[in-house]
Amino acid sequence: MLKALLYCFTALFLAAAAFAQTDSASNSTAADTVKSPSVSTKIPSKDTLSEKLRPISIPLIEESLVIDGRPDERSWQNASVFRDFYQTSPGNNTAPSKPTEVLVMYDNLDLYIAFKCWDEKDKIRATVARRDNVFGEDNVRVWLDTFYDRRRAYVLGFNPLGIQQDGIYTEGQGADFSVDIVMESKGVIEDWGWSVEVKIPFKSLRYAGGKGRNWGFNAARNIDRFNDEFDQWLPDDRDVSGFLIKHGQITGLDEIRYERTLEVVPSITVSESGRRVRTIPQSQLTPDSIDPGRFVNEPVEQDLGVTLKYTLSPNVTLDAAINPDFAEIEADAPVVTANQRFPIFFTEKRPFFLEGQEIFNSPLRIFHSRTIVDPDVALKLSGKSGRNSFGFLVASDNAPGNFAEEERNDPGIRPRVDEFLDKNASFAVARLKRDFGKENEVGFFGTYRTFPEQKNFVGGFDGRFKLSSSLTSQFQVVGTNSRRCFFNPEFEPTLAPEQAQRNREICGGGNFGGVTVFGSPFSQYRTGNGIGYTANLDYTTDTQGWFFEATGRSSDYRADVGFTRRTNTNSAFFFHRTSTKSNEKGKLIRLNWGKFTGIDYDWAGRIQSFNAGSNVNFSLQGNIFFSIEGGAAF
């Protein structure tokens, strides 16, 4: 009996040990699957590439997922998998240093993307970075060309902790990261590497709705320590100009449930401020006088406003604002200038103006939304239908007529500003673009602004053309018509006293309360017509490239709704590049030799500036970049 019990106990022990070994082996296999993925770090075969060039169907799932950074839910097993990446920098479509997988699926409301990046845990570079500041460390990114027009796409990037960098990439202009997409992401660092999960609501995107639609798609991984290595799902042909044209396609997004959304953001601001005010009017101050001033507490003020966003369709959005409050917007970083003669450009950060911003961009910047400072009311309609992109905006801005109390009460200033006091500037903007062919487009742009003693209209055409696989061209030509005061330093008041008197009365002059002041005789109130133009040619291959651009604005050119650094100027610029083939394993990875020259001259043919020079850039191992530049300028 004892022997029988001993035999049974021994059999149970051996069975348990065998089960434990089997379970341990199973767990080890699962772990090894994570540590040693089925994807390889070899160059994908031609058959693999041909499969990638066909549209990849994205599966539909029924349940929503919890975004925790680990794509281990059962639903991910059914996702479309994008693997077998190419190293496109510093290598030229060579094998990547580390394997990467991207998983994509969707439900009726959201698009789900997961990244699995195998790496040594202690060598991963990741920080708790600010949003839109993760591309300087290890990161992954994806491009979604939601209209599949190969002209613009959402670019969404994430570091190993899931911190986001998002924007819109426009062909020929690059990426604009001022746009913020509402989405959810989280990343985790594991022993085998790192992973990121992303949930993107379709209502956060603008896309062409309907069944059977394809989206342009590409994914990439950036490994910072390997000479800023860049790996892409699809290869990059350096002899072909353009970026989005080289991307693949995804399909199967037929069950998206579109939701019309109305976003209402009310605001109320209550403020009470105190400030030091003058006791002596500014116009009466002399070099020897001292104004002691006094401190005044102003009455409590309240400011009500509301901003609305309504999606008429997946591809058309209506924005409206009534006395919007932009107090939560990040302030501009200070800029130190020395001998700065021309205005400084600051990017737009206000959400109302960011919607559809890429539609309103153009080479000459004839529309810059920051010229609308403090709108009482604004309305904007933007979107794309088929091959046509459009944007319309109207606004009434109270900032030009909003003068401080000191200016209102100063007898030396009030006569000059009385006719502008509490008046609003009116804005109207119309933008139309038409795509034709694979990579060509033409457009019309018109702007209008009116204010007492000021009227400005700008209208013109622009376009971008793909002349060959390596050569592109872009142009814009606009005409301006303005009724305003134009400064004329060559005017001689003694030769035309009547005109000089009229100039003094209108341009900077005025009267109020029996007090009359006069402006400068050198500013003449008249109608001025101007022209602005820009055109370029861009030729790019792996080892050669050149770029030529000519730009000009006449002396009477005015774009009051846009941004203009200088008028009465023309410029011509030429750049030529010679490069070696990339050798990602060599001590010298790549060498670029550039030669450039440029000239600026006014419309009378007088040279304003000239420069010529050359530079040599070395890319070495260990993320070492060395550059030498020399030249002459005057």
C-alpha cells in the first residue's frame, strides 16, 4: 500500500514537473516572440515591395480599446500589420538597424494604431518632452493622406512615452506643427523595446467620406543614436522629387460612422486693473519736464464671448467666433533684434484660425491671420470637395480703433485719431484651389480690408507643377489696389504747396474740440497699384540638385491682410548641390557641397544687396555633423 502511494505521488510529481516545463516553455516562446519578432532587419524583397504597393485593407473591430501603450488585447491579433521597413537615412533603402511593426485597425468612430519597436531598453532615448517637440529623440510617426490627393497629409508622431507631435504636411511647403489633433496616445518601455498605442477619433480628421475610398499611408521610425537613423515602411527614391507621392495606400474604411459635431466654447472674463496715468498730456511734455503721474484703479470689467465649430460634413467645417477670448493661447517667445528694419513673422496659435490653415497658405503670404487682432465677430468656411479646395473668411476687428484712454484724452493726439476712434476694420478672404493630374494644382487668392482712410484689395493666381520626376515649379502672381497714405521721400513740398497742405491734413492730421494738428507733407493720400510675384524651379536627385527662385514686390505693393517684409525690391537666388552616395557604415557617411549666390535690387535697377558663397557639410558616425562655409556679401 505504501509503495502504491509512493508510486502515485511520484507520478503526480513528474506530471506536475512536466506541466510546469511545458508552461515555462510556452511562456518563454511567447516572450521570445516579443523579443525576436517575425519581422527581419534585412532588405525587403521585390515581392514584398510589390505587395506593399497594393492597397492594404484595414479590418473593422466591434469593441473599443483601452489605450495603455501595450497592444496585447485580442483585437490587435486581427489588425493589419506593416513590417519590413527600409532604412532611408543615412542609408539609401538599406536594412534597418532594429525591427519595427505598425498595427492598424478601426471601429465606427476611431482609428487605432500601435507601434512595436524592438531595441535595448537601456539605450532608448525618451524624455517627458513638450508637445510637438519629440522629433529630437527616438520616435515613430505616421502620415495619413485622408483625401488621397498626394498634396497634404496629417503627420502624427510619438516618442516612447506616447507624447505627441502632430501637424499637417503640405507638398512643397513642409510640415506645419501649429495644428493640434484631438487624440489619445500612451507609450511604455519594456525589456524588449517600446510600444505606443494611439486612438484617433475620425471626427478629429477631415477626410473624403464614402465607401471604397483609399487613404495615402506611410509609417516611419527614428532611432536617434544611430546617426539619426530614419526607417520607413516604403522605400524612398531620392531621384524622384516629392514625398507623399511615394507613400502607399490603405482601404477598407467603409464603416466609419460620421457624426456631425457642434463644439461650443463660451468664455467670460472679469478683470479689474490699475495703472499709472499721465498728469501732463504727452503733447505738452518738454525735454526738461517731469511727469509725476498718478495710479488709477479702473472699474471692474466683464467680457463675454463664444467660439463655435460645426462640421457640416467630414470634409467641410464651419467656424464662428463672437468676441472670442484668446487668453489661454501661449504667448510669443521674445525676440531680440539689432538694427532690425523690417517686421518679424510670428506664427498663428489661435485655434479658430488654425482650422484649414494649410488652405490659406501661399508663397507670398498675402493672408496672415494675425493681422486680425481682436475680432468682434468672425466666420470661416473651409474644406475640400473632390479636387477643389476652398476657404472663405470674413471678420470685423475692433483693434485698429481701440485707443487707450490717454490717447483719447490727449489734446495733441485726439485730433489725429478722432475719425478712427471705435471704428472696426473689415476683412474678407477667398481662397480656391483646383488639383489636376497627380501632382499639379492652380489656385486663386483674394483678400480685402477696409478701414477709415484705408482700402486694400489683393487678388492673384498661384500654382505648383511637376514638370518631370525630379523637377518641380511653383509660382504666384498678385496685383494690389490700395487707397491710403503712401510715403514719398522724393516729394518736394515747396514745389507743390497745395498738395503738401492736403497731405498734412489727411495723413496724420485732424481736428477735435477746436484743436487742429497736421501730419507729414511727405505722405500722400492716393490710389496705388502694385504687383507681387514669385517663381521657382527645384531639381532634386540623390547626388545632384539645384534651386532657382525670383521674387519681387513693387513700391506700391500693399497686402494689409498679409505679411510683407519689404516693398520696392526684387531678389534672385540660385543654389547648387553636389553630394556623395550615402555609406551608412563608413566613417564619412555623406558629403554635401553647396554653391549659392543671390542678389536684391529695387525696381529702378539699383542693387540693394549681393552675396555669393559655398559650404561643405560632412555627416560622420556618432551623430557628428561638421560644416564649413565661406563667401562674400555687401
